[in-house]
Amino acid sequence: MKFGINFFPSFRPSDSTTADYFDQSLRIAERADALGFHSIKTVEHSFFDYGGHSPNPCVFLSAVAARTKRIRLVTGAVIPAFHHPAHLGGDLAMLDNMSNGRLDAGFGRAFLPKEFEVYGVPMSESRERFEEAIGMIRRMWTEERVTIKGKYWNLEDVRLMPRVAQKPHPPIWVAAISAEESFAYAARNGFNVMVVPYAGKPGQLQDFVRTYRRIWAESGHEPGAEQVQVSQFCYVAGNRDEARAGFERIAKRYLEVFADAVASWQGKTSDQYPGYEKMVASILATTPAKILEGGGAFVGTPEDVVEQVQRCTEAFGPIEPSMQISFGGSTDAEAFRTLELFASRVMPRFAG
């Protein structure tokens, strides 16, 4: 079983500086590489304490590439709607070469109205831009010269540079949460999926993952070759009460800055995001305890966490947990303790 580390900055200036957060994150990434973790993932967000310290995942992952030897680098996720496909495709191809073919290219639709507003992209165009851009990028990665007349972008005899290191192209991932259409799109195209357990209705996400696996096989892809990455919070300590208290402190801050970001949904609806106003209300009502109860976190002693990982695999089938162990404001002692305990006492239980 594979395990990854997920860097999703979510902190206030009073908790940490951005420079200190990335200094710690790079040291965690180096150690994770040495300990045998499979992947490092980071997000693209802008303008809020929720994720906004990472507006360009390729920058952070390039620094990780220079400090590591084998760990996979996952954009989790870049937002095609906010970038020209040729520019984004070139950035990702450059990272694939800088890491000697360790890139996993994860794409997302974005969901925060403020980001669409600032970048001048109507939310009503979200899915069309997402799918058109990914299609163009995949063709530019695999074809020597590309001419495409799209609805939003046109390419005329374009030879993308640099060429990707991986052939035919880096693995493609799609972030999917509450829209069944996203899971079906990923399955039909042979793309892997990244999911967030605590963000949807109870039981709905498991149904969507089962639908994804079914459509994957029905579309002619090798059954079982699909990959599902599950984003989880993680806080491990030798004492259960200490672990839960530490998780509660940093998860409260995460939920606080998340609430600030999703406040831009108030009074807005979009047919591209059906039910999101209800999802936002649910997020605003979420607590660290509810995240734990809903299976969205691995928290406790190593023995507790082994049981939680087992329950997660029972819910979703074969998965790669991608774990957020440093939120920004986490001390070195907390973050590295979680990393070391997970590697030494949890991962061996799932080896082979």
C-alpha cells in the first residue's frame, strides 16, 4: 500500500510566516523521501489564508525535486481554467524533466467564487474549460505538433517545449468531490482521481468511487489499474489524548480559514456546482470531532491509526492516503513525530 504527504497551507500570519512554512515543508519532504513515502502533493489556491500561500504548485514541487531522489510529485491540483493550456502544459513538462520523470499531473476545477472573479473566468464555464484544457495538454504532450480550434483556446501548429520525460505522458489525476460527472469523466478518459472524504455527504463519496471503478472497466481500461488518492488529516503521538488535542488545535485553524474562503459562496449559486451552497453550509458546521467521526482523519496512537487506515480502505477499496501532517503553525516536533511514527509503526502493517 502506498502513502503520501499532502501540503495544504492553512494558517494565519500569527501562526507562521510563509517562508517558515515552506522551510519546514521541504525538510519534511526530504525525510518522507528517505522513509519510503510514495508521493508529495500540494495545492493551487489564491487570495486566502486557506491554501493561498501556494498559488503555483510547480514552484514548490521543483524545490522538492531538487532535494529528493525517488518520491512522486503530485500537483493536487493545478487549475486549467486559470491558465493557458500551452503555458500550463509547458510548466508541467518542465517539472517532469526537472524531476527525471516523477511528475503526477493533478488537475482541478476550482470552487471558490473569488478566484474566478479575480481571474475573470465565469464559473459557468468551469467544466468546459477544465475538460478542453486537459484535452489540449494531453495532445501537446503526446503529439509532435498540434492544431486545435477550441471554444476557449486555439492552437495553430504548436510544438510544446520542453517535451515530457515520461512516455506517453505523466499520469493524469482529477480532483473530484461532489459531482458524479467528474468521476465519470475521469474514468472514461483513464485518469486517476483525488478525493476528500470529509467534504461530501456521508456515503455519497463511496458510491461515486464505486461508480468510477465500474465506468473505468466498462471504458476498456484495465480493471484495477485505476488509482484513488484520499486526502486525510494525520496527527500521530504515543498518547491518544495528546494526539487528539494537538489535532483539534490545528484543525480548528484549518476550518477557520476555510470558512473565510467559502464565505464568498454566500448568496451565490451555479449550475456548474449543484448543491455547493449546501456543502458550504456543511463545511461551516464542521468541527474537528466531526472530521474524526466521519473518517476524514488518522489521529491517535500508531495502533489507532492502523485501524483507521483499515476502515478507510474498507470504505473506498484500494487507495493511497495523502496525509496532511503540517498545517502551518505545526511545530517541528509535532510534524516529524507524526512522520516518523507513521513510517515506523503504521506503514509496515500495510507492506506487501
